Amino acid sequence: MATKISRRDFIKAGAAGVAGLTVLPSKVLGGVVGQTAPSDKVNVAGVGVGGRGAAVLGSFPESEVNIVALCDTDWAYSKPVLDRYATAKKFWDWREMYDTMANDIDAVMVATPDHTHALVAATAMTLGKHVYCEKPLTHTVYESRLLTRLAAHHRVATQMGNQGSSGDGVADTCDWIWNGEIGEVTRVECFTDRPIWPQGLNRPAKVDRIPKTLNWDLFIGSAPMRPYNALYQPWNWRGWWDFGTGALGDMACHILHPVFKALKLGYPTTAQGSSTLLLADCAPTAQSVELVFPARENMPKVAMPEVTVTWSDGGILPFRPKGLEQGKNLNIQGGACIFYGTKDTLICGCYGAEPYLLSGRVPNAPKVARRVTPTVRRQPILAGQGHGGDFIRACKETAGNRVETNSNFSEAGPFNEMVVMGVLAVRLQTLNKTLQWDGQNMQFTNISADDKIKIVLEDKFSINEGHPTFEKIYTEPVPATEFASNLIKHTYREPWSLPAMPR
């Protein structure tokens, strides 16, 4: 039997002629699964390909990949993609795909509903597969922490699908702030114009007939089982708590990334949420979140004091900063961030797009935020390949010789914890507390055993003799510690389970 050797050992053996290579062919490495030569194509499997997954697969350079397997629970919605990659093997269940094709897959693209991201991605990494996962990275704080640690433990290439992280806008925003162009930042206000799907809805009572082309049980996955209704999917699942994370989870990964990155944020210390009517099943039509982060280590040209980050959606906009041109729309490509500094104010759009200073000054800051990719046998990040191409480039490099992608899980995981913390703040707002967060231990420190929580299960409205009548049907009160714990780390429906957390 051929001996399996690592890339590092191979180079140490003196193979000077291949020193410029990154990942070697599996036959050279004794059949190590998932290893391809730079001249070879990366074998990619797609899970959740009917919606965003179709676009992500299309973003991978065709000359660099083989789409070898496709998995989706709705074969009518995903039919155009299944037809486009006709030679790929088709699956309903990603677990079966992993069982039967593990030796043929190098990387997995995950674009399922939010609640199954962690399951698909975590299992792939334990099999040694590289992972591209759409945003939000996960449904919970615990899942984000798990994917962060699994990626580090298995040393695979990873990328979250917040495409703006590979663009100039995020890099410019970081460069300007790190160069001290706007001074110390103690307040940031952000918003999105989403949702553009239904939210604020009562749970549908009607039970619809399940289409033959849909495997409803697999779509539900780890979430609690519920009867099928056509309102839930495709796409509209984003507004339902069991499957999605609402407008915040959908868009904050695009809009808040320059905030997290430029200000070197970690765990927040406090969180508050407020919204229109909070329902047990569906995200509200509009919401606001406030997260406070402690002071961080100062940078050479700027201090990093305590900072308050606020978020709003559903049509709620921050108040216009003083000095902003009258009539100028703050919304850039779906939202914006306003960084209030002691010297100036910086505004950038969704994806970090089109950053500018309120003073009108154009900074000439050193360009240090961009990841500079070595040219030998590596694709430039922004030379026509973009976010997807950068991931494929990273897949073709060994762990010891890899330039990480712009939204690899070592950054995307902690960042996504910030995003889903906003969801937690909204869903726990009826406690009427400023929530105190212990990020290291993933727990709230000021929710007591005596605290109970109940949420509106159904909102009814009628008019009797010209007078409006409001009737709210609430869930039974449950211990708030139990409710919060399940939001932080879900209890999955059997037989679904996550891999263990690496130490």
C-alpha cells in the first residue's frame, strides 16, 4: 500500500521542481482524499442549488472546477441547475451524497436554508472537505463557534458568501479607519432596506398538499416538524424563525462586515432588541438592535474605544448625520453604515460599497487591508474571479501554503456570532432587559432562573360595531434560561446532530 505523506514532508524531501505547486495530485500523496494538483480541477458538490446556490456555483471559474454532485430537497425549483450540470450525480439527501461520494468530492458549496448550514458544512469539514457556505454562516452562536473551530482543526479552505468582503469597499473602509482618517469611532449606525419577503405573519393554519418534487421532511431537517404550507418555500423561508434569521441575518453579513473588520470587534458585552409585533414563528416586519463592544487593543494610528453598533431594518432609517447633503440618499445597494469618528464621519453602503467621508475629503491611506496573493500558480483575488474564484484558489493550496480567503471561517465565524446575537436580542426583548453577554462561555449572565418568557403565538384583529378589537394569543410561559439556551444552541430534531466541538 502506498504511504501517505504530507505536503510539508514531500517538500522537505527535496522536490525542488514542484516547490511552486500548492496541492499535489492524490496519486502522488498515496490516495489522500481531496487533494488535487493546481493544474487539475476541484471537484465540487453543491447542497441547496435551486436559489443562491445556482449563482454561487456559477461564480466558480468553469476552467477550475468539476461540478460532480448536486443535492436539493426541491427538484422542481432546482431543475434549471440540475439540467445545467447534467453529468453531476443528483441527491435529495446530502448525507447519502457524503456516504456514496466522499472519495470524489474536494469541496462543498452550502446554500441551504439557514437552519441547516451548520449541519452540512460541519460534516463536510470532518470529512476533510473545503467549504463555501452562504450567509448567514449559521443559525446560532454555537454553530458559528463550531464551524470556526472545525475549520481550524481540519485546516480546510473556507469562505462565507458575503461577496463584498472581496471588494475594494470593505478594504478602503478598513484602510481609512486604521490610518486614523476619521479618528476614534464610538458609534456606528447601520440599516438595510430589507425584508423583501413576507414577515410579521401568523403561522398558517392551512395544510397544503406536498408537491411530489419536494421532500418536506428533508427540508425541515433539524427543525421541529410542522405541516407543509406553500407559504414557507421556496425563498420565503427566510422570514420564519425555524428556518431563517429574517432581514438581519440575511443582510447584516453584507452590511456589518466592514464594521466588524475595521473596528476589530469581538464579542459584544450587551445587547438590546426592539421590533414591531414579535411573533413566536415569524420575524417582525421591522426591528432595531443595539450591540455594545468593549475597548479593543489600540492600533498604531488609532485607538479602539468602546463602541455602540446599532442596526435597523424594515424601512427604519438612522437619523441623517449633520452635514450630509440635503436630498442625498443614504441607501447604497440595499443599506449603509455610518461610522461616527472624532475627526470625521465615514459612510459606506451594503457590501462596503462606495465609501466616502462626510467632509468630502478623499483619504490617501496606505492599502494594508487587502490580502495580497502571491502570483506563482495562484489566481489574483479580484482579477475577474471574485469571491467564488478566491475560494477555489484556496482549495488548490495546502494548509501550510495557503493564503486564506477574505471571509474564511476564522473571521466569518466570530463575525456571524455578532449577527445572530442581534437575532437573540430581538427574540428576547420581552424580558425587558439590557442583556449581558459572556461571549467566551456563550451565555447571558443576567437572565435568572425566575425569569419567564412568553411570545405572541397569533395576533387577531376584528372590528365590532366600529370599534377595533385586538386579541393576542400567547405561548405558555417557559423559563427564560431554557428558551435562551435553545436559541444559543439548538436542540435538534432526531436523528440530526452536529459533530463534537474540537477542543
